[in-house]
Amino acid sequence: MMTESYKWPVSLPDSLSVKLDDTIAVLTLNRAYKRNALCDELVLGMQVFFSSIPAHVQGVVVHGAGGDFCAGLDLNELKETSVAESFDTSIIGQRLNDTVQFCKVPVISVLHGAVIGGGLEFAASTHIRVAERSAYYALPEGTRGIFLGSGGSVRLPRLIGAATVIDMMLSGRVYEAEEAHHILRLSQYLVDPGQGLQKGIELAKRIAKNAPLANFAVIQSIPRICEQDPQTGLFTEMLMVGIAQGDDEAKQRLRDFLERKANKVQRHSQG
């Protein structure tokens, strides 16, 4: 049962709220009046959140209050900034998304309404994306005279292709949820409006049933292996096999399966 509210171990700004559903932390972006646009307070608050996950939390589901996930960077914070100040904004955004990508537990984003600019960069750093059919995606940086600044120019071309990112930035093209899901494979799950949070929590709980070290190995090693040359990647894979299979819980799970105490793989509804 989800708590009404949950006091995080460290102080978070009012632009964020946390609830707990068993071992799953549900993080809400609470700037609905600004379409959850990213300001320094919100980004730094999320940095604190993802850097201070307590041991009993086995997964995070993040979503936006109101009608949008995140409409990108709050451009009011860019008015007449110096080069040095723009560097600072980029650094805190890049640091946050690195922290999310290499979080100690799996992170699932629930996307609805606007997922634009920095909001899409943030979503790209999460491990699983559940999109509601109301979601739409854009990278309008080129039309506004700015550039991706939170790691999106690194993650998004790997996720949806460099040509797609270039087109979105230069032309302002907007992708609807269906097209982005079926053609770009931007989201792994697509659900009806209002069903995203339930699906995200359901997935997070399913994933939390895995051995924690196995989950950690997946989210820490796969992104790094993708960046390595093949031989180095194979060596990293070999190391992760030894680490994961050497865990006592993994050994017990294997024994349970061989002794027919654990269920075989079953079909799940993919959404």
C-alpha cells in the first residue's frame, strides 16, 4: 500500500514529493504550474534524491504532477546568462542524468503530456520508460538558439538515432507517443492515459523481486559495455557473470529453479 507521504532521509525541495509503495519510491515532479519545467532547485533536489536512496528502497518510479511529465528547461533561468553560468546549468543537468543512469536501483519514468528538451534528456537517462498515449516529444533547442545541455546529445542518438535527433533539433519536429513507441522505440511500454503510474509501479515491483545484485549488475554494466570495444565488453561481461553468480542469493535462486521450487518463464502483458 502506498504511503500518503514519505520523509526522505535528507531534505528535498517543495518541487519534489515522495511516496513509498512497499520497497518502491514514487517520486513526483511538483511544478505543475510550470509544466514541471526544470529549474536549478528541482534539478539539484533530484540530484540529492537519487544520491541518497536508502537500503530498503529497491526501485524508483518518477512521474510529473498535472498534465505533463516535463516541458524542459525553465527558460526564465537562461535570460541573459553568461557563458560561465550556462556551463554551470549544463554541469548540474549532466551530473543529475549520470546519477540517474548509474543509480544503485532501477529507475522507471512514466511519461505523459509534454516530454520536451531537458525533460526528454532526463527520461533518456532512466532505465525503463512507460509512455501514456498522451505523451509527445520534442527537442526545440535549435529553434530557440540553444543546445542540448544535460547529456542528451550523448544518450539520445544512441537511443533513437543521430539523424532523428538532428531533425528534431533543427526542424522542431514533434513525435506523438504511438510513433515514438513503435518507430523510434523510445519507450518500452505504451499504455492508455492515466494508466502509466500503475504500470510503472507494477514493473518496479516485479523487478524488485530479482536478486538486488543482479539488478545492480544490469544497470551498471550494460551502458558501459555498449561504450566499450567488443573484446573489452566481453571481458566486462565475464567479470559480471562471476560477480552476479557468486552472490549467495543468486545461488539459492538457481537451486530453487533446479529443484522446481521457482516458476518457469511466463508471458507478461507488455502494454
